Amino acid sequence: MDASEETDVVVVGAGLAGLRCATRIAESGLGVTVLEAADVVGGRQRTDEVDGFRLDRGFQVLNPAYPGVRRWVDVDALDLQRFPVGVEVRRVGRADVAVLAHPLRHPGMLPATLRSGLAAPRDVAALVRWLAPAIVRPRSVIAGPDRTLAEAWDRVGLRGPLRAEVLEPFLAGVLADDRGDTSDAFVRLLMRMFALGRPGLPAAGIGALPAQLADVARAAGVQVRTDAEVVRVLSGGPATGRGRVRVELAGGGGVEASAVVVAVGPEALTGLVDVPAPPTRGLQTWWFAADEPPTPSAMLAVDGRRNGPIVNAVVLSHTVPGSAPAGVHLISATNLLPAAARSDPGAAPTEADVRRHLGEIWATDASAWRLLRRDDLHDALPAQLPPLSIRRPARIGGGRYTAGDHRDTASIQGALVSGDRVGRAVVRDLGVATTHGDVA
């Protein structure tokens, strides 16, 4: 890239927020260049080929009920392979796993759900009291008072095995939080989406989602460049023209623009702009290959006994057959990754711990499974602490903006909405006529 290259807008980062933002800006007629440090688009939503297996970066799901997904994603083209809406639960004193399934999605599993002992009427009533406002009046949840999830469940009387053995371990894997410190309002809105949709994975892996968004962006006129690491974003200094922002690249060169959107993850944000890094939480995912599946079920499995590090596990190839070669099965297992593991690898669970726990969850021998890869995601998710803030400022001054799920909500929905919102702010600030309005 020539040092004097110019465009109207540069978007740093080709994750979901950056790609949606770039498309929104390009649709207004402005020239947009997306610069991505990695060799493919996607950020955290990436799929790699490893020994014939398709491995996402950490365990991923796509919920087609998200409004942003319905509006900006062609779900049919992704060939979404949907998970069963339910969980298998390893309980104390049972030789088999208990099953808890959505009664409307899987009515044939209702007898097994009733026999599980996990759905006591008192606990189900408390769950309904907690979740119903989010189903019926979601805006009231956003506008109302917020507290931690643990406090909210205590207030509605949600206790017993439904909470301790199902909801807490399940949500620990979704939120990377096993203490209930997450915003209650955020979790209720998230669970609303689980109730309304049936999450799954694209047949080609989660990386198919950003690949589609990149194709849409290119069709709108966006230049998407990979292997282009941005090291500095300069605004208003001697290195830039008046009213311009300069983006400098590793290895030299750069580009000047009227506006720059920094749409990178929380871990890279403060290295490029003077914005405090949001707190994050870590997850670690283990990928195993097995000749025989440990269960015929495609449901997510959790350990209600909390007898090890794993917060969820699944035979992914039951849901996405193309994720594994014929005759072999792909198993995903996820545990929390403590903050201390950044500097002390010994703070994380060992492979032996993980194999032992998986063997207990499924009553099988996991020692012979082949480890394909381990994903250590120290910044897997922005921490969504109360009170819930669903819209942080798009503009950070000097022609610079920032987008990402850490600016809205920690989800695919949050990333898409943030990208679109920031794109509209850029379009308005650069004086381009638009009928979409500005909510920056």
C-alpha cells in the first residue's frame, strides 16, 4: 500500500461489526477500505481446517432469532444445522444422564423431561416469573432496574436443581461466568432469543457468517484487505493532513481518510485508540476426534454435579456432519479460562482433568480420543456487568469511531447492531444524505 493512498473511510478489523459497518457506509456512496490483520475475515468468528476437521475458534453458535441476523444475514444460504433445544445433565446418583428439552420444540421428549427431576413446578414457576417480562415486554427489561443474575434469581425464588444443575452450568459456558455476576437484564434478553430461536451452526462452520458479510461488503464497493495489520491511528497531528486521519501499517505505509472506524476486539482496542479496554472473560475449548461417539445425542451436555472444569460438551459432528471426516466424530468441550492463566498456564485446567471430566459426564473412556487443538480465548467475551449499557458512544473524536460487541451487547447481535449504528454515524458526520437516521 502506497504511503499516500487515500480513501473516504477506513475500517480497522474485518469482524462482524467491521464488515457490517463498512457495508453500511459504502451503501451511501463513500469509498471504504477494510484492513484486517489476520489472513481471513471474521475475528473471533473463524473456522480452520485441521486434519480434515472444521474447527471454529472456540465453541460457537448462531441464533437466527437475533433481529440483526434476520435483517442482514441470509441464513438459508448458510445452510444452518440446528442443535436440539435442550441439555443432557449428569446428576448425582443416576447411571444415565437426565434430559431437559424444550416441550414445544421436542414434544416427544416431554416424558423424559418430566422424569428428569429437574423441572419441579415451583422452580418452573420461578423461571417463568423471571423470563416472562423479557418475552412479552423486552423494552421494559432494558429500561428497568438491573442487578446481577444471582441476585435476580434469588429475588424470584429460583433455586433447586433447575438452577444449580442446569441453568448455572449452561450459562457459565454462554457467559464465561460461573458466579452469576453478569447483568440480569442482559441474560434475560439473551434467554429470550434462545426461547424464540433455535441456534445452530452453518454447515461450513461459523466462519461462513463473516465470509458472507464480506461478500456483501465487496458487492457494495468495499475493499477488504487481509494480512494488513494496523499499528497506529493518528488524528490531528503533523503526520496527517488537516481534517484527516492516518492509519499506519506494520512494515510501513498507510492510508489517510476522512474517518476511521476501529472495529477490533477488546484486547486490541487500547493499542490503537485512547479508549479504556472493557473487562473480558476467558474460555478454553478442547477439540477431540473419536472413532465412536460417547453419546448418540446431539444435545449439549453439562455436569450438574460441578465435578470438574467442563461447563459444556457436545458431539458436534452429530449436528454438523461435515465438521468431521466420514467415520470419525468431532467432540467440543469448553471450560472457563481464569484470568490468572494469562501469566500462569498452570492456573488453567490440564488435559488430564478435561479427559477425566468428559469421561464422567458421558460415562465413557475419553483417554484414547485424539486431541486436535486447544483454543485459549483469554478475551472470549466482554464482561456484561450491571447496570446494562446497550449503547456506548460511537465517536471518540478527531474523525475516529469505534465499533464492536463491547460497545453494545456481548453477542453476534451486538456486533452487527454496533457496526450498523457506527456506520450511520460516519455517514451523517461526513455529510452524506441518508434516510436511515442516526442513533450514535
